Amino acid sequence: MTRLIAVLTLFGAAMLTGCSGHVGDTAKQLEDLGSRLAAVEASLADTKAAFSKAVSDQATASAALQDVIDQLRAELTAAEGAWPDPATMSESRLAGVPVSSSSSDAAIMDVLRRNIRASNDEDVAAYMATMHPSSPGYEATEAALLEIVRVYDLSYTLERADVVAVSEDEAAISFVLVTRRVSGPAFMDNRIAGTMNLRKYRGEWKIYDQTLDHVESLP
């Protein structure tokens, strides 16, 4: 009887040890599952954050584009009267014809050429490279351009341009620019006359801002 009890005791101990091993394996599996679940949740959170940022960036770009359109409409309404006297503007079409014998003027006009070329190439980085980093409209311009090249294919033609003022660190270009829609949703083809103001940045001329003197809607 004593032996039987001892055998049963040993058998019970073995069973408990076996159960403990199974319980330990199950706990480890649950721990691993919990770690995987946490990793999935973290990845999902990152995906949601990235999606939210993309939506926010898209909304910002769309708002910037709408601001540009609204500004153009407002200036179209406000800019009345005759076009600037052609005698006050250069006859050069900026097609490789020197606009001035001044090396300073040539450097200034080169910035405008590169700006128009970047616009037609839809190269936002090249366009922004012609902008002054301290320009008050730098970020809004970049956001608007990104949205414009996404939605439209536009053609830009510089009809007239002339350096009208130059100092050591500032310059001004009088210009006439035609913009037409090649493809994309409804767009107001237009001709604008205005003044582009440039400032030097690290020794190079950059476009700081511009003012519009006249806006004409084109058929």
C-alpha cells in the first residue's frame, strides 16, 4: 500500500511537471502573439499617421492653388486701364537675344529665363531655385506649383521683359507673360503685365516677389 501511494505520488508529480511545461509553452506563445500584435498595431498607427499627413499636405496644396486662383481673379478685376507703354519695355523676346550690354542685367535676366524654363518643364525644384528663400510667398508658391503641375499642363510665354532698376542688392524687371492651358480642368488663359523684384542671396540674384499692373483674360 505504501509503495502504491509512492508510485501514485510520483505519477502525480510527473503529471504536474508535464502540465507546467505545457503551461509555460502556452504562456510563451501568448507572449509572442502579444508582441506580434503590438508590432502590427504600431505599423497600423504609422500607416494612419502617414495617410493623415498625405491628406493634410494635399489639402494645403489645394488651398494654396485656390489662393493663387482667387488672387488672379481679384487682380483681373482690379487691374483696369491701358497696357503699359511698349516704349518703356524691352523688345527682346528672350530667345537668345542680348537684352543689355550690362553683365549685371544679363545675370538678372538669366534668372527670369530659368524661371520660365522651369515653369514650362514643370520642374518645381528648378523653379524654386530661382526664388529667394526669404520671399514671403516662398512656401505658398511651392505648394501651389506642386498642385498646379499635378492638375494642369500649362504653357508660359514671356512676351516682353526689361531690367528697369538695379542697385547693389536689388533689381526689378518689367515683364509681360502669357499663360495658356494645354490640358487639365477649366483655366483662365491670361496675359499679365507686372514687375518682378529680385534680391541677392549669397551673391546670386533671386526672385523675391512680384506685383501685377494689368491682367487680361484671353480667349
